[in-house]
Amino acid sequence: MKDFGLFRGLLGRVPWDKSLEGKGAQESWLILKDRLLQAQQQCIPTKRKSGKDTRRPAWVNNELLGKLKQKKEAYRVWKQGQVTWEEYREIVQAAKDHIRKAKAQIELNLASNIKGKKKRFYRCVGDKRKTRENVGLLWKETGDLVTHGMEKAEVLNDFFAFVVSGNDPSHTPPKLQKAKAGSGRIRVCAL
């Protein structure tokens, strides 16, 4: 349970004048931040997530998990040759239908009660628009592994330039230079 009264009390008991006296802005900020985090740890509990539920999408329920287990078991039995292909396909289709209906039902429930469950709605929207921000490891044309950001950008730039122009990626367009100081125009000059 959150105890904001205790939080205010802990921060109110700190002699701020004495603890921040003669300190610079950076040191003062570090002291303030440290005291805030200590009070937060004492007064505001954190939610512990179990490993089982952290990666489970909102539309997965126990009934759907049962269907997915049936599908997995049917695949194992089909691979052993104990079930025909048609029987296996029926189970797979039933699982796919169930997944599709569960996703649609969750979205319908969210859409019908947006005002009452804003957090749930925006969490669902946020989950749908999350993108990967990291670019994986890349190989140069020379066969070298690229791991750093600027090198990755150069490799990707060369690749896209080649795809768009069809030219050799080692050939780069001419550099741009300013024509005169103050004119603001740009002039192309050959290398």
C-alpha cells in the first residue's frame, strides 16, 4: 500500500538547508535524488512480476492455452505417424480460429469501454506500435563484422544507395560546398 503521508514525512524531516549548504547544482541534485529514491523505496511498493505472465499477451487466456497445448500435442503425434494429416489440420485450424476470435474479442471489449479502462486501452495501443530500436549485427562487403552505430549507418546507407541508384556503393555523389560566405547558396563541386 502506498503511504504518501510517510513519504512526505520522511522528506520533511531532512534538514535541506544544512545538507545542501555550500554544494553546487550537480551535488545538490545528487543528494536530492538520493533522498527521494530512499523515501520511494520505503513508502511505495513495487509490483513483482512472475516470469510466467510477463510475456503473455492480453488475449491469451486459459482456454486458449489449452487449445495451443492440443495443437502442440497433435503435431508431436502427427510427426510420429499416429494421426492423419486431416485430423492434425483440423486441430490447427481450430486453434487459429480461437486465437483470431480471442484477439477480436479483446479489441472489442477495449473499444466498447474506453472511458472506463483508459490504461488498458492505451497499453494495448502502445503494444501494437512498439518497434525495435536496435539494428542487429551487420556484415560489410569485405566480410568484416560491423558492431558500432556509425559503421552500421554507413553499411546501411551504402546498401540503400546501391538499391536506389543501382550504382556501386563505393561510388558516392559529389560533395556539396557553400558558394560564398553569406550567399546561402550551395554549389556542387567535383572531387
